[in-house]
Amino acid sequence: MLHQTSVGGLALEFEKILPRERVFADPLRRLAYGTDASFYRLTPQVVAVAEEEADILAILATCRRLKAPVTFRAAGTSLSGQAVTDSVLAVLGEGFATFAYDAASQVARLGPSLVGGEANRRLAPLARKIGPDPASIATAKIGGIAANNSSGMCCGVGQNSYHTLASLRLVLADGVALDTADPASVAGFRRSHAALLAGLAALSAEIKVDEVTAARIKEKFRLKNTTGYAINALVDFDDPIDILAHLMIGSEGTLGFLSRVDYRTVPEYKDKASALVVFADLASACRAVSALKSAPVEAVELLDRASLESVKHKKGMPVDVDSLGPQAAALLIESRAADAETLRAQLAAVTATIDLSTTLNGVNFTSDPVESGRLWDIRKGTFPAVGGKRPPGTTVIIEDVAFPVARLAEATADLQALLHAHGYREAIIFGHALEGNLHFVFAQGFESEAEIARYAGFMEAVAELVVGKYDGSLKAEHGTGRNMAPFVEREWGAVATAAMRRIKALLDPENLLNPGVLLNDDAKIHLKNLKPMPATSPLIDSCIECGFCEPQCPSKGLTLSPRQRITAAREMRRLRCDDPDAPQLAEMQKAYDYAGDATCAGCSLCSTVCPLEIDTGAYIRTLRAERRGGVAQAVAGAVASHFALTLKATRAGLAAGDFAGRILGGDAVQKASAAAHRTLGLPRLSPAMPRAAWPEARPATEIAGLAPVLFFPSCASRAMGPAPGDDSPPLQQVAAQVFARAGYRLVLPEGLDELCCGQPFASKGFPDIAKAKAEELANSLSSDGAAIPLVFDTSPCATRMQAFAGPRFRPIDLVQFLRDEIAPKLRLKPLPETIAVHVTCSLRKAGLASALIDVASACAETVIAPPGVTCCGFAGDKGFSQPELNDHALRHLNESLPDDCREGYSSSRTCEIGLAAHSGRRYRSILHLIDAASSPR
């Protein structure tokens, strides 16, 4: 387990107000939790996890007493350095992930740690969504989305947090809360904070009578703009309560804490169509953007020639990119409507808006979700294309600016020239063209003073171009942070910047809330505290620490997430090279053995959402392999060479456990096992521990009229039968009868008990032994003559063996075979039941998640796939050796299932053990469900 150490006694102060397990002061977790998606590094002195507003009040009181600055952190996906600190970091826990919806007003009341994508998932059945749509919405949380006024491809200015804010609940630095949706709270605040409100009212009045400044503010905020505070609130509103509420949007945690944000939701239309239109030159593309500004479009994304080059091999690209000229550009256009007829009319209007003679491929909309998805994959693939090719030791910087749409072509060309002039020839430009919002992406190293100077010169030139020539926005949607703080006055001028400083002084007079962010007197703060990115392993060197992986990880919140594992690995690598005697190195390494290695499920789900497809699980497995000495290798080799004996021993152990449970009682065995786990580190038995599965008689070799299917039951299926009290027939028997109904004859491999896909050895860090077992299995099951279907009953095994597939060896996942071959040949009558399904990590990685849902939906009237469960965390045998991982991963399972759901189904026996134990329901193979719901045709 992780142990606590204190830094300067600060942690002890927070342990007085919070449970000890929610206060981190050890060097590993301070580093890991202190990292965000920016290229800045500050390590907090202490990390405090807040689960409710009372925690925030206590943290603020302690910080005021100690005069210790505090930074609030939601998901840590921000890019400008606004979520890092070297003081107190208050991380929001799950207690703040609240959701409520008022149907009458169509307002969603959201807690700050609720993921934006989760809010939209809950709103989807109502055909609503929140307005902001940042690219990070599947990871970013409401607190950060609002505090940064994040936007995205579709929301523009009109649907951002500022313009869709209904009300909010905030906590000021003095510890006083205000709920603008509660008249009593507002009335009390007007009495207690009359001076503050008077100050805001006076400032608003001053700005409004200054016609030049007021007009400039209005004009600047017609563009996307997150540079500095949302001082448009001073001219948009008269009531200081409204001014205060809207100043909180985009304030980056420098003015107060957001306990709840209430959004006026916007429609989510199901009918949509997309087109990727390629133009011969950038000017033609930008003229089309100006015309499309008034057309019925939801999004218009610009890709310059370099962007198109970076994704030219993507499936769905409508032109031969190599044949394009150097000035070519493309627009990805999407239109959405409430119904198909309206959509058709909109598409006609959009097409008529574009001068077809300027396009290279015409305007061809598709409403097919697959084809449309490919077009958007082209757009989304631009950033990873740069990130994946950058030199080791460098980071990827993605800046965002905004120009007047009327001057977009000229500004884009100037930006391209500027990038080339400063040596960023690999840079690409893309963006949300309707708003004049451009992103430019380039690789940057900070390992030398020369590289830092190059970046400094470039940023100075960017500021001069964006502000000096075009009067645009230096930060359109990524927030000011530390990155653009030195340039705020250059963009806004002295009067507006002075107003921002007055706002900060009114709301945070002691400068305790995220100081140095958004406003900073240090003209070089954007060049300080730069994050080191030492080359560590080819498996992880391309990671940009964006955090997109984190919602998929079963150990996030228990120990470390994939991003945090990589961050810590890099820092330990840096220390080993630069400061091998650093006292924190040994402590970090010891803690990493548990937090980084032992509690990593190795499921690799992180790679499925990573923009660069980084597999942190694979990296952790290499660390395990590096530590496997000769004795461990010999033992693993002996187990692999005598695998049938291993299975016998496993069955004997399960039988002994079952016998003990029947003699002593299940509760007594569980308590003894838990005690042995705590004190001796022995595996902890699960409440859903299976009985032994003894070998069955082989199926008949010939059944007239049935086509043969070679069926491979995993070692877990062969050793582990149903749990005590479950009278389900053996899985092999169920498979035989289901297959026979569909016209197939089950055939088992010879020498079955010696065969294994190698997964247990791969996960433990024995890659060579794992490969040998997989090759042995592939050779044993290869077909010399006419190929017959080869079906694996367990998804992890099937997915692993795909790497060994060839002309003579074609493994098929059971779930895929049931959907494609078995179900169509059966008469299925959905059971009048509510059932749960668990989509294993392997099914997700193989793209077969929908196959399990399809099969289950054909067999039961109501199917639930709990949205809060990704990897179950059982991870082979970690459900026994590190049961806290399984406990943590499935902590929300039971509450996600209704009372009338009594059965669950999956495609991995070990996963089913943990699922049953944590849900109080029986979980079995999906074969059992299709058996119960099917009959012969």
C-alpha cells in the first residue's frame, strides 16, 4: 500500500480536516496528481481530495490561516498551465459528480467533477446536451469546462458556458457560498457582501460610460476569446449578482470555486450529415467559410495542406492528397436537423452556398454514420499525426488563436509563414473556421536555452501577428493560464487589464486562489517551470500527458492513472540520469512498485482512447519482465511445460475451498481469507469463488448433418465451474447444445489441458514464455485442409491469439461467432427479463462491444451495460492478489443495476467472478443466455 510522508508539516494540517487517505504528501503522488495536460511542471506541497462543499470550505479556511495558495483541479486536461501549483492542490473527488435535470426549464444542474461526456450521455434520451463541446469532453469535467469557458467544434460563441449559463453555486476565497438559483442565498449574499457587489457595480458603470472600452469589449467577445477575465459581463449585465456569476466563467479558479454549474441545455439532433470538401487553395476555402457563416451548418473545420498531408492515408479521404498543390485546403462541414426532411433542405442550401468551381471534389454529403465517422476521424487524426512523429524528449504544443473570419485566409497564410520562419516546418494548422478559431500544432523541445529562446521568439511574433495586425484573440478556447498571462495587457490594453486586476482584488484580496494564473507581472512566466519530457521508453515517449486515457482506467483514484504512471516513470528516469542520489528517488520507486505496477490491470483500455494509441499496460508489462530473475523464469517455465498439472492443482485448490465453505460456512472462510490477505499478503478469496470444473467427456465425434466447429475453452473455463449454489450446467455442455441447435458440431482440441494462449504469462512479465505457449496453441489448432471455424470461448484469449493469426489459424471470438453465425440460425424469443452485460476489455479493443449488446438484446427484453464500468479490474488473478483493484473498479456496479436485474452475462470467467461478487447477482457466459432464449428454426 502507499504510505504517507509530510512536506513541511503542511500535510498534517490537512489531515486534521480531511480523512488521511485523502491527503497526499508522498513524492510520487504529489508529482503524479500535480501533472496536467500543459507543458508546465509545478509540484504541489500537498494534494487534498475534496468530496463535498464542506471539504472545500475547510480547505479554504486552512489555506487562509496558513496563507497557503490553493489551486482547484477537476480533470487536468487544460493546456495553458492553469491547473498546476507548487502549493496546495485541491482535487475534486467523485462526490462532486452530481447531475439533476429540470425538464420544465431544460436546465441541467451539474457538479464540477462530472465528466462532460457523461452529462451528455444522461441528457441524450431527452434529445438535449450541454452547449460546450471541447475535444476533451470525454475526459474534461464540468468544473474545468466552465472555469476555462471551453468550447469546441460546434458550439461557437453562442453555446459556450458564458452564454448558456442559467445559474451556479460558488464559494469565494473567504469561504462564503452563493447559489444564484436560490433567492434566499442571493438575499443573504447581498447583505453579507454589499461592499463587494458595490465594487462590481461601480466597475461596470465605469466601463459602460467609457464608450471606447465598452465597444472594444463587445467587439472582442464576438470572437472566441478566453484571454483574461470575461469582462463582457461588465457590459452585458447590470445586476452585480449576474456580473459575478458570469465573471466566474473562464476565471480559471482565480476568483472562487464552482460547486455547481447550471446549464441551459441545447438540442441534440439525431439527423446529421457531413462532407469533406477540398479546395485548390486556402483563399477559396476561406471565402467558402465566410459564405457558410449564415448557412444552416453546425460545424465547419478547416484543414491546411500540411494537415491533409498528415492524414492522407486515412480511410475515407476523398482525394489523392499527393496530387494536391501546395496551397490546397479542405473544409469538413456538418449540418444537423430535427428530422430527415429538414436536413435534406439544409444540405441543399449549404451546397448552393459553395462555389463548386473552386472545389476539387464537389460537395458530397453523407448521412451514413460509418462514412461520416471516417471523415471526422480524418479531422481528429491531425493532432496525433504530429504528436506521434515528434523527436523523443520533445512535447507537442497546440496553440489556439482567433482571427476575424473576413480575414481568415490572409491570417492563416501569415501564420503558416511565421511557423516556417521559426523552424516549425512540421507544424499543421486546423480549426473551427466558422469562428475564425485556428489551432496550430508543432513539436517543441525545452532541453536547451536555444530551444527555449526559439519558442520565446515565436510566441512574441505570434502575439504581434494576432493582436498587432489582426486584433484577434491570443487564446480562443484553451484559457489564459500561465502560457498567455504575460500577453493579456498587450491584447486588452491598460484600461481593460486594470479592470481585470480590480476584479481579482475584489474577489480574492489575499491572492490565495491560483495566483500567477491569468494575470502575472512576470513577463517571462510562460518560459519558466517547463515540464521535462526525458526519453524513457519507445512505448510511452510520444505521450503528451493529455489525460484522455484516465476515465478508462480501473485504478484511477485508487492509485495512479496511465498518465500518472507515465509522468512518474519520466521523472524517475530524469532523476536516475541527473540526480541519482536524490532522496525522493528511492521512495518514489518503492511506491511505484505498488501504485504503478501492482495495481495496473494491464487491460490496455487506455490505448483505445489515447490520441496516439499509447498502451501503458504494455509498458508496465515490460517493467515486470525486466524484474523477472532466473528463479522466476524457471518457475514460470516449469508451469508452462506442465500446464495440465497446473490446471489439476487449480481444480484441487478450488475443490478444497468449496469443501471448507461447506464445512465451516462461507462467511467464516471469507473472514479468514481476508485476514490472511491483510497480514500475510495471501490471495483473498472472492465471495463468488467458483467450484472446480472437472474435465468432461468429449463430445460425440460424428453427428449427422452438423458442420464441425473447433471449440477452445480457456484455462479459466476448464478449471473454474459455477459458484456454489449455482446449478448451471457446465459451459462446454451448454456450448455443445447451442451449437447443435444452429447446425454445428462441437469439436475439442487434442491435448487440451496442456494448451494455453499465454495470457497469464504475458501479464506477469514473461513475454517469451507467453509467446511460446501462444505459438504452441496456434500450431496445435492450425488447419491443414479445409478450414473449419475455430471459436474461443473467452474474449481475452481470442483477442490475444489474433496476433498469431494466419492462413491456417483464424481464431474467432465466441461473441462474434454467436452474433454472425449462431443467432441467425436460431429462433430467438427474448426473455421477459432485465439483464446486465459486461463488455470485456478485449471485446472493446477488438471492436466487438456492439456484438455482445446485439446478442443480448436479441435474447432479453431489457439489456443494461452499466456506463460507469469499463475494465472490471479482475485482470486474470489480480481480483485475488490485489482485490482492492477489483473493488475500486466495480464500486459503482451495484448502484447501476435496477432491483429487477438478477442476471448478468459476459465472455470471461474471471471477470464474472468479480462482477458477481460486487453486484450480488449471478454472472455467467453469454452462452447461457442464448441457450435459454433459443430454439431450433
